[in-house]
Amino acid sequence: MSLWWVPGIRFNDWVFTEPARLSEWRQPVCAGLFVVLAKQAQWAPKPFQPLYFGEFGNNGHSALDFDGWVPPAGRMDELYIAALPLPYSTTAQRFALRHELIRAYNPIAQADATRTSTRELARKVDAMELRQQEQNAQILALLQQLNAMFGPQPATPRRPIGFLAQAAAGA
């Protein structure tokens, strides 16, 4: 079934509500995502450019959380907002979808939001190296056990087979 007739504004495969003025907007009761928009004639099929993707949820926040980004005060009347209600979503799901939309549309207010800092990258590399060292030690211990299992077994003294001249002479 095609969704081309559904009212709203589409970002990737998600259909947000029709844009409303930011000053008049009321947050839905359930959790979801929102996008702050500005009118931009070059954008199609609807002339709205995304400026900021955010999340609202059932974590007790009554006001929108702009993560440090404050809409310009002089342009508040020119800003619009659209919501994507996700009533049974988890915080991790909303976070992942939000970052997917940020990567896809590169909004002006979040141009550097998805880039990882060098400190964070260094921490991740150190954690990977530590895990690799632990795995290498486990593999070496496993190989030592396999070598001991398949290696030469200690020889126990055996009784000679056949006629023994010394044993016959003494009898």
C-alpha cells in the first residue's frame, strides 16, 4: 500500500505530522521524535528544511530537549515543528532513529553531532586492543591443551613379548 496520500512530511521512510508553528505546537502524550523546520523554497516536495532532529519521551521531561541547541529568538515565528509519535518505542530505538535521520539529512544545527571525538575513538581502540589480547591469550591456552592431547603420550614400561631366555633358564 502506498503512503503518498498520508498527510504530513516524510523523512526517509518515516511520516511526521504536518508542520505547525513552533510557538503553537503542543507535545504529544506518547514518546517520539520531532524535527524543527524552516521554510525553504528549494526543498521539495514540501518547502521545509530540517534544522534539528530531537526526541521526546516518557522519561519525565515535560519540555522539549534541544540538547544545548537553542532556536534563534528572532526567527521563532518562522520556525515550524513536526512530530513522529512512537508510542511503544524504547529510548535506544528513538536514539538510533534520530541519529539515522541526522546522518541522512545533515541538519544545520547538528552538523557535527554525529561525529565521534578523538578521545572517544581512542577509548574504543584501546578497548578493542584489550579484548584482542584477552582473546589471543585464550586461543594460545586452547592450542596448548590441544597439543598436549594430540602430542606424544608418556610411554609406560611394557613387558617384552615372546620367549625370554633368562626367564626359561631360571625355571
